[in-house]
Amino acid sequence: MKGITKRWMVNTFGVILIILCILTVAFSFVVQSLYYNGIRQTLSGRSGELTGMFARDNSFTETAINYVEDFPDKEMMELVVVSKDGEAIINSTGFTPDKNQEMPDFQAAVESSDKGADWYGRNSSGEKIMAYTRVITGRNGENIGAIRYVVSLEEADRKIFIAISFVCLAGILIMFFIFVSNTYFLNSIVRPVREISVTARKIARGDFNARINKFYDDEIGDLCDTINYMAGELGTADKMKNDFISSVSHELRTPLTAIKGWAETMQMDGFNDKRTLEKGMGIIIKETERLGGIVEEVLDFSRIQQDRMVLIMDKVDILAELDESIYMQKERAAKENKHITYEAPDILPVVIGDRNRLRQVFINIIDNALKYSSADGVVNITVELVADNIIITVADNGCGISALDLPKVKQKFYKANQTVRGSGIGLAVADEIVRLHHGELDIDSTEGVGTTVSISIPVVVEHEEEDQEEQE
């Protein structure tokens, strides 16, 4: 036994064993006291009849001998006539009294106010006895002798032993049943815990397909369900991580291949075509910017994961940032034969935010809309003010997102469509940036119809603007 089993047995079984032992000892004392007190009261009651008997004018010795000879319970107890000097004169057995037998009860009775005292111990033959002595007084109150009642305690001790034995047997049976029930109960806990431990080690080593058999529908069963759910989530996260690494590797390899190819081309002997040189340099610059964007996106995600993203907050004209983001994407849309429609409102309140981060969000959302739209696709962008919030809506008529994938698209590493370029973290970064601006990013999509992304950013109301000016 070790671990939970050992602690349970020591702390529970051991405590119960100690309590039962204490109760058994206490019961033994109680039973013995009850038996002995019963015998003592019987002897004391029998001695009460001596008061009237020795009140007569007959001599003490003669009356005592007659009392002993006529005593009806000679088989149950022994009577001893004791002189006033404490010497045994005669007993009910018919044998000569043992002169060497100690009688401490006689001296105690002489000194007692009620002239009676008891004692229990062993007689000269070694038998355990209880004795009760009643001192007889004369008319003047002087000690004229005593009657001593002696009872063997062997039978009483035998009955006490039987009673205690039954109690001990009951205690043993109780301990046995407790041990059996505790063993069964512990196995019902320890066995699942051991399997949980084994499965957890498998999960820790990367086996996310490992599952725990659910033994009971209780807290242990809930723990099994939780760990199985955790393993499934870890497996999903691990798959998304691997897909992310593969996707980022591909995203990095493509521009690197283009940069390396054009650099090698321009390094070739005799290369002096100015137009080709300009085209190559343009591609190298473009792909370098693309690489920088991917790296910056990964760094942003890392900052978000570590809660280290810092925003440079200031008053921002959100329309200006949106106009610039759309302008940056129009050339690409034209090359891909896609269309961006946008009609800017006349004027909108300012917001408090990080202009670069907000522009990053707009570019990311418009880029996704173009990326998942087919040729001749249309991306429609609208802006409106609703209850102190600026709502920017980017809607496309592209491939859309399935109902199964829609709840997960804002999760890190998740890509609903693995055939389209992208790292799978851009939307997660955009969602976090919007959240840091106390806004919301919502996605509504129907597969085969299109996707609508709504970005809600709170505007600066009058009293907030005054508070900010006071802080500045």
C-alpha cells in the first residue's frame, strides 16, 4: 500500500481502530463496575438484617453461630464470624477459618461511620473474592464483633469476560467490514486515478488520441470527461499549430524563392536589361515587404500571447485610416479583376486608438475579403454611426465559411480553407486589437454566398474628451 491507500488506511482505518479500542476498554470498565457494584449492593443489603438480630440480649458469639448455621445462601457466599479483635472465629464452610487471611475490610468497617466496608482481592488460596464486613455494636456502641460476607468473583469475571469477548468480536467484525468497504471504495478511486495518471503521461508525451475510460458518473467521471476533452482540444491545437508552421513556412518560402531567383538573375554576367532590372528590383522590394508583414504578424501574435502588445492611443480620424487602407488594396483588386465599392460618409466623430493598429485591422479584413473572393467578386465597404459606435462593415460575395468553421475562425492558428495563402493568425490578431480598443469584431458568413465582417469602435463622447484633455 502506498499513496492514497496508505494515507486513507492510516488516517481512517487507524483512527477507527483506536476509537474502537478506547470504547472496548471503557465498556470493560463499565461492565466490571456494574457487576461488582451489583455484588457489593447485594452483600450490603444482606448485612442489613444483622441490625435487628443482634439487638437481642443473647451473646454475640451464640447469635452469630445461629445466624451462620441458619443462613440460606451458604452455596452462594461464605460467612465468617469475626471477633471484636479482628480474629476469624467460625465460618459457614464448616472448616477452621484461615487465621492468616487478611481482612482489610474489617478495619475499614470499624473506622466507617456506618460500620460497613467492602474489599476485593485474593484469598490465601489465590481465588479472587469480594468481602463485605458489617461490625456489630453493643448497647453502649462498643464493638462486639463482626460478620464478614465473602463471595467468589470467578463467575462474575467469567461473565464479564464473555461480555467483553462479544464486544471485541463485534469490534473485529466492524473493522473487517470497514476494511472491506474501504478497500472497495479506495479501488473505485485509485484505479481510475492510476489510469488518469497513465493517460496524462501519454498526453504529456504528445499522444493526444489517448482517452480515459469513464468508470463512474461522479466527480471522478467528470474529471475523466474533462481530461478527455482537454486531450481533444490539445490535439486540435497541435494540429492547428502544425498547420500554422506549415503555412508560415510556405508563406516565407514563396517570397524568399522569388527574391533569391531575381537576385541570382541580376547577378548573372552580362545582365544589363534596365527594364528587367527594374522589374526584378520591384519584385524583390514587394516580396521583402511581404516577408516583413508576415514576420510582423507573427511578432504581433507573440505579443498578444504574452500580453505585451502596447497601443499608442491618440485621437484618430478613423475615416482617414480606412481610406488609406482601401487605397492600398485597390491596385491589387484591379490586378485580380475584383472590385471594391466604398462610399465614405461626410464626417464622423473621432475615436481614441492606435492609428497604425487600426489600419492593420482594416488591411487584414479587406485582404481576407479579396483573398476569398473569386474573379469579378465585389467587396462592399460601409461605415455608419450607431449609438456612439462607428460600425465598419466589409462584405464580400466569395466562397463563405461553413457553419462548422465559423465559430473557430477567430481562434489562433485556425484556417478554414487550407488552399488559400495565409498564416491563420491574422484574424486572431485583428480581433485582439479591436478588443484592446474596447470594440467588437463580428463575423457572419454563409458558405457559397459570402462573408460579412463588422468592426465596432466606440467614439469619443464629450465628457470623455474633456477628461482626456485634463489628463494631458
